[in-house]
Amino acid sequence: MKTIKDKLITPGQMKALYATFRTLRMDDDARHGCIYSFTNGRTQSSKDLTIREAQQLLEKLNPMDDKVREMQRREAQMVFRDIYRLSFLIPQLNQGFTSDNEEEYQMNVAKLNVWARKYTKARKDVTRMALWELQETKKQLEAFMRREERKNKK
């Protein structure tokens, strides 16, 4: 099974990478040299980067200041809370369970992490996902809920 770290760069990442290179005023040789150096000689071409490599390169070329990092952390917390709440509406996850104390909360998060490793695009714990991965996971859960609602109406 291919994991996210093995998959090639997404079109959105490619677009962001080229925009960053343009902003930094890198010509083709500088861009290829940057990629070659970043991948330790594995490739010079951005199209051969993996999703993870592209993410790391973008982060390195566009360092966040503390204010932006804090805003993203708060946004990620809010998206995680939404995912956690949605998990109580889904039978395969936490439906019918409570979150009255810390122990139950940790158990529910653990079930959510197991589900995320198996069914999300990121294939990793929700507690370890980046903001964009959390947002994709939330969309996936919302789509699942809509499908379940349509089934139940029939």
C-alpha cells in the first residue's frame, strides 16, 4: 500500500512551490540546484518530489513567524474539536460513548486515531496531522455523515 510519504507532489503543492521560487527570484538552474540539494542528490525535478518532501521544502522556503504559527495552531485545535464532535455521530467511531472524564476523552481520541490511520488520506493519527490534513479529514467525515443521512432517509 502506498503511503502519503511515497506519493508524488500534488498539483497544489507544485503551484505553491513555483510561486515561491518566483517570489525568491530563482531561475531554472537555481531552482534545480535547490531541489537537488534538498533531496541530497535524489532528484533535480520538482515533479519527482514526494508530498512530504514538497511540504518540507515549502516550509523551509517560507518560514512562518511565531504569530502565523500560533494562528495555525489555534485553527488546528478548532478543526480537531470539530472532528472530535463529528466522531460522536458516526457509529464506527464514538457514537454512544461519553467524554465525561480525561480517561474517556483519551480513549475516544485513541479510537479516532486508529480510524484515521486506516481511512484518511493522511494515514496517520489525527493528533499528529498538520492543519491542512485535519481540514481534509474533517471534509471526509462530513461527506461520510451526508452519505449516512441519505441512506437513513431511504
